[in-house]
Amino acid sequence: MSYTFTLDGKVIPFADGQTIIQAASAAGVFIPHLCYHPEFKPHGSCKLCTVRVNGRHTASCTMRASAGMVVESETEEINAERRALTQMLFVEGNHFCPSCEQSGNCQLQATAYHLGMMSPHYDHFFPNRPVDASHPEVLLEFNRCILCSLCVRASRDVDGKNVFALSGRGIKTHLIVNAKSGAAGRYGLRAG
Ligand code: FES
């Protein structure tokens, strides 16, 4: 059975069990997001996909669509909040687009462009994050990682290999590799 809700005034059809972002994307409407990927279970951590549903903020990648809901996404207020989140991601890590080989093919950069981010706005942390090249087959570049966990879910849910995981808490959260080799497990302690 098919139902509808409205997104910024546009009528969006959805099927039972679809989230707001899934239904929006199927209808050709883009909602900014970083940790969502259509093939993986939603994580709901970056909050870039936040929309307002019947007046309340919620993550559109985890919120199931329901009939008649009124969803706002491309408002000045919500985009200002998304821009602030994106600016925080830029200053919290070491993202230097002009010297990055992924420039032009990077969802963080594309999101910043989409939101009209013209400056980092906040003071840069310039965290000391050494690259972990201690594994024979994987190089961990912590300076670019935004902890979206897409690699964790791809490895766990699609490949069934469980190669990656997030470890630590708060500002010490970091990616680790499930291998005997390497310094990733010790990295969180060193990073202080
Ligand atoms: S895309 Fe929904 S919380 Fe990250």
C-alpha cells in the first residue's frame, strides 16, 4: 500500500517501512547527509539529515515516514544548523581540500558546497593524528575520518568481514582494524 507525506510542500509517496530520506530520495528530493548510505543500515550519528517533522527535529535517515506528516528540510534555519555541524566537522579534523587527492570526489566537501559554507567559522583544533600504516593491507588516515562508520557497516553488513570498528569514547573515538597487526588499538591512548 502507498501513502504520502509532504516535504517542503511537495507530496512524497512512500511504502511501509521506508524512512523519510529513502522516500525523499526515491522521489528525487535530496536531503543532505553524511553517515547515511542506501545500502547500509542507518547509523543516525552525523545529524546532517535532520529535518523538522510536524515541528520537531529528527534524523530523516532513521525516522520512518508516516502518512500525512509535514516535513521541512530546505529551510534557512535547518540549513544554518547543518552548516554549523559541517563547520564543526571541518575544524575538529584536518581537512585541507586544496591539497587533498579526494577533492572533487568527497561527500564532506560536497555537503559544505551545498550548504554554502564559505569559511570554517570556528577555530581549528589541528589535532595531532598520525596516519596508521602499520597494517599490511589497510592504511588508516585519521586526519580525514569523520567517524561516519560507513566502512564499518560496509565491511560488517555487506562483506560480512568485520574489518573495521569504532573504539574509544567522545573525542577519543577512532577507527580500528580487526587485525593482530598494527597500532590502531593503541592510537586512542596516544592521541590523548
Ligand atoms: S545521515 Fe542521518 S544522521 Fe547522518
